[in-house]
Amino acid sequence: MLLLEVISGERLAKPERGKMRVHKISNVNKALDFIASKGVKLVSIGAEEIVDGNVKMTLGMIWTIILRFAIQDISVEETSAKEGLLLWCQRKTAPYKNVNIQNFHISWKDGLGFCALIHRHRPELIDYGKLRKDDPLTNLNTAFDVAEKYLDIPKMLDAEDIVGTARPDEKAIMTYVSSFYHAFSGAQKAETAANRICKVLAVNQENEQLMEDYEKLASDLLEWIRRTIPWLENRAPENTMQAMQQKLEDFRDYRRLHKPPKVQEKCQLEINFNTLQTKLRLSNRPAFMPSEGKMVSDINNAWGGLEQAEKGYEEWLLNEIRRLERLDHLAEKFRQKASIHEAWTDGKEAMLQQKDYETATLSEIKALLKKHEAFESDLAAHQDRVEQIAAIAQELNELDYYDSPSVNARCQKICDQWDNLGALTQKRREALERTEKLLETIDQLYLEYAKRAAPFNNWMEGAMEDLQDTFIVHTIEEIQGLTTAHEQFKATLPDADKERQAILGIHNEVSKIVQTYHVNMAGTNPYTTITPHEINGKWEHVRQLVPRRDQALMEEHARQQQNERLRKQFGAQANVIGPWIQTKMEEIGRISIEMHGTLEDQLNHLRQYEKSIVNYKPKIDQLEGDHQQIQEALIFDNKHTNYTMEHIRVGWEQLLTTIARTINEVENQILTRDAKGISQEQMNEFRASFNHFDRDHSGTLGPEEFKACLISLGYDIGNDAQGEAEFARIMSIVDPNRLGVVTFQAFIDFMSRETADTDTADQVMASFKILAGDKNYITVDELRRELPPDQAEYCIARMAPYNGRDAVPGALDYMSFSTALYGESDL
């Protein structure tokens, strides 16, 4: 009754001696009603059984009460009470050695599980390290005593009973363990609160670390920008190209090596900033505000300044390099022109101061005068170089060339020397003009000789070059053109000989004057170095080269005639063989679609046709031989035919392939006809229908042509959805690769399946069933008795064992084997 008062919370009436049983039943019913009001279902438990002392019923009710009020409220990760309590025990004892909680009976026999639960929450109460697995009584008593003394958990269990029982009572263990759960639930809440605080602190610590990292990275990046910009803004020029090239190389190293990591740092900085702000927003923290001057926008502004300085520095570097390159070019050009001018003026002043004209002969005077005129012309031509030298020196001064003083000194020396040369030239000219009339006739003759000898000498040199020039021709027309040009050249030889004699006549006139007037001819013709001896020698050489050229042209003409003969020979044969191959291809195409006689007649006809084609091979070989001669003669084109040997080879190979393929198609048609039992009349009807709808004679039918062909053969294909589905099924059979065409062989295969009587898997299974004596399986002996040896062994090797309830040892499954034969299952 005391237990019922505790449960119901009501004071029950104390029964009198005479009415003891009735009052007891009434009190128990009140307790049971209270228990039922808490959602506890009491099955087959009544007040009478409890009052009468039914131990089994009483214990069942007590366990139900414990389960409802001590265990049912336990929940770990949405599991049931029992599973939740077990999961809680496993998690709490997981770190302890020799503890493996899997249930609420034998897992607790050694007492270490109870000690581990106490030590996990109150480590000061038990020295877990001194416990031994082989001393369960000590472990259990220690745990029970500590729990009763310090945790207010009554000693519900007896250590000797647990140790002495093979399988301790599960409900008793569970009830006792639930007391630990409720005792430590407060600690659990504290642990949860601590975990929550740790999580919050961890988030704060992580955010603070990200803030510190941002600040440090931003400071480092801004410091690097601050140090780099002055370097980029330094515009101190260098005097040499090498020094500026080194600056450019340093800038390239900056771009290639130093800047990319900083670009990555800047990118990472922005990523870290965005990540930090996101984390702060998700954790309901205020947004991060960097230190003054370290905002992302500040860094972007600083970076923009860096890039602007970088752009300006690069432009300055390139401009400076272009300037130095221009300076170096101008300086080198100045030195080159100055050196050329100085080399030209070397000795010119001494030459102009000579008095050689005073003792010179008439011819020497005339020569000196002309030479002086030539010098004046040369001097006038060099005027432009002197002006260029002065202009280059002026430009070097304007561009601030570092070695301008030496350039100016050299330029001044050249200008002073040039003025002196002009004065000396004028003075010498005045002296020479006084004797200009002397030997004027000889001078005119020399001049005339030079004017006519030079072009004639050039003509002879050009003629010798042309006569000795090698030639490469590929056609007879080209060699004829060279021969015509050579004949035209030979026609000019008489006029050239007259010009040679006229030139030699001028030289002879000079000699006559010298002999007549006893002029001292100490020198040679001042206007030319071409002597009469040279003219005569070159003329003789030209005369010797002409017949050699004639012989070479004749030989080449003969070779080109032979090449033309080879072209015509090859062209004549190719113009016959090429059309012959095309004709045969067309004839084969007609044979493959026409229906003359039976398939065997068509096959014989095609094989005879193939034999006649093969007999044509010697002509192809002969053409190959002519082609080889053409290649050896280096003939690259042939106007007598449009066929090349490659065209002939490809056509011949296609012809052989086509006839072989056509023969194979007819053989396949014969195989299909014989295998499917199709008559010759049916085959002819199929061919006639196919050819009728194959209007482009391509040997294939499009989907619409194929559909019309089927309809013409009596195949019922409607225009409704069902008809379209049926036609799609047929197309998947005849055109499995979805090429959009149906070949005649695919057409025949389909029609043969539609019209012929074919075996099926069911028919084969029925045949096997007959051999097996109407059983669902067949034995090895029956197969060997009824079938030929090779076919019997084939079936034995591939039939799976029969696993039906009526199976006998060695029984084979002929049903699965039959379906596999027709692709309805796997062998």
C-alpha cells in the first residue's frame, strides 16, 4: 500500500480487519488508475492478483512502473529509452580500457562499467587505474558503495548475485543504471552548457585570429606597396643601353617573380575579409571594421596607385630604351659615316696640291682634267654625307647624348677639312682648265671608246652568261621557246660584230693620232679599263659558246620529244582503261538490281564477270609500267588525259571490291532463301518490289520508300499511332544502327522472318520435354542416348543444373538453355 501511495500521491484508507480485502482492492485500483492516467498500459494486471500476492503480476507491475517513470524519459539522439540508455553508457565508457558495454546483463558482470560511469563524472571518487578486470566482486562493491554514499543511489543489486549468475537480470541492471543516468543528468546539462560556451568561444577565437591575420596581411601588403612605388617612380636615366636593359630586366623580374605572390596575397586578403564577414554575420556578430587605412577599398586604392606607377615606369623604361636605342643607332651611324668620309678624304688634300700637270703630256693633262671632273662629282656626292654627319651630330646633341663632346670635336674636324678640300679643288681646277685644249681630240676619242665599249662589254658578258645558263624544261613547248630565243640571239651576232669593229676602229684612230703628232701617251684610257684585247677575247668566247648551246638545245629537244611520246602512250591507255572501269562499275550495279534467272544464274553470271575483270589485270600492269617510265623521266603533268595512275588504281580496287561484295550479297540471298524456305518466285517478287521503290538505284531504300514497299507486298501498316509504332519496330529490326536506309539484305532477312516457318524457344523446350519423358529436367544419359555425340556434349557443357523440387542428381535445366538459344536469356 505504501508503494501505491507513493505512486498516486494520495493517502489511502487503512482497512479495517473485517473489510481488509475490499479496502486493499480499492486502494490498489486507485494506484492502477493513476498509472493508467500517465499513459502506462497494464495488460492482464488487476487489483485482485496483487492483493492476493501474485508475485509474477506484482513484479511485472513494478517493472512497468520503473520503465515508465525511471527509464522511459531517457532519450539520446531520438532512440528508444532502452537504446538511448545503452548509447549513453557506451559513449560515457568509450575511453576506458576493458569496458565494452553491449547490453544490460553480461557487459556489467566485471563491475568496470559501473566504476567507469562514476569515474567519468566524478573521477575523485574512484581510482580507476587500480581496478582489475579479474576482481569483479571488488569492482562491483566499490561501485555500489560509492554510489550509495556519494551519489544517493540505493544499493539495489548484490555483487555476489551478479558474479554468480551466468546472465544477470537485465531489468535489474537497467533500473540500477538508469539511477546513474538521472544522477548525472545535471552533469550532462553542465557539459552541454560548457560545450556551447566552448563553441561560442572557438568561433570568437577563430574570428579574432582571422581579424589579426587580415590586419597583418593588409599591413604587410601596404608596406610592400609603399616600398615599391618609389622604386617605380624613379626616373633617373642611364647612359648606356646595357644599363637600361638591366633596369627593364629588373622590372620583368618584378612582374614575373615579385608581384605575382603579392597579387595572390591581395586576392587572399579579399577572400579572408569576405569569409570573416560571412562568419560574423552567420554567428550574429557585428561586422569587422579594419583599422584605419586598411579597408579593402584602401588596399585597392593603394594597389591602383601601384599599378599606375608600374604603368608609368614601364612606359618610361620603353621610351628610354627607344631613346637610347635611337642614340646608339645615331652614334653608330655617325661613327660609320665619319669613318667612311675620313677614309675617303685620306690623301685627298695631298693629291689636290700636286703640280703634276706642269710636266704632263697632252693625254695626261686631259686625263687629269677628266679625273678632276670626276673628283668634283665625287666631292659633290660626298656633300650629302657631310651634311648628314653634321645633322646626326646635331640630333645627338638635342637628344643629350652622353659622349656629345667627342662627337662635336670630330664633326668640327670633318667640316673644317671639307672646307679646305673645296678651296683646293677650285684652285686645281683653274690650273687644269688652262691646258684643257691640249689633246682634246684624243680625249674625245677616248670618251667615245669608253661610252661604246662599256655597253658592248656588258652585252658580251650577258650573252656568255645566257649561253652557259642551265635550263630545266618539262614540255616540248618550253624547249621550242628556248630554241626560238637562241635563234633570235644568233641573228643579232652580225650587228654585234660590226659594233665590235667600230669600237676597235676608235682605238686605232687614237693610235694613228699619237703616231702622227708624237704625243707622249704615258697612260691608258682614263674613262675605262676595257681594252681591245679584252673585247676580242670575250667575242671569241661568245662565238665558241654558240654551237655548244645549239647542241644542248638539240639534246633537250630530243628528250622532250621522248617525254611527249611517253605522255601520249600513257594517256591513250588511261583514256581507255578509265572509262572501261567506270562502265564495268555501272554494269555491276545493273546486274545487282536486275532479275534475270535464278539467284544461282545471277551468281554464275557475276563470277564469270569477275573472271573477265581479273583477266583485264595485265593492261593495268602495263599502264603501271608506263607510269613508272613517266616518273623516272620526271614528268609531272600530262595534257593528253585527265586520268592519273592514282585514279586508275582506286577505280580498279573499287571495281574488284564491288564485284566481290555483289557476289557475296547474292550468296547471302541464296543462304537466306535456302535457310528460310523462300521460293525463287518470292525472292523475285521481293527484288522486283525493292527495285521498284529504289528509284535512285542506290541499292537502298529510305524509310518512306521502305514503308511503301511493305504496303505493296500486302503488309498492313496503318497511318494511325499504332501503325506508326509498328513501323518504328520494323525499322529498328532492319536498320538497327539508325542509318536511315534499308539494304536489300536487311529487307530479305525481315521478309524471310515474316513469311518463313521458324523455330521458337517454346518449340525447342517442347522437343526437349519429349526427350526427357515429360519431365521438367533431362539427364546426361538421356541426352547422349537421344542426340548425336557432338550435339549431346554441346548441350551437357552449356546446360545449367536443374534446381527444382523434383530434381535428381545430375539433372539439367533444358528450359533456361532453350531460352538462351534464342537470346531470351544468357547461356
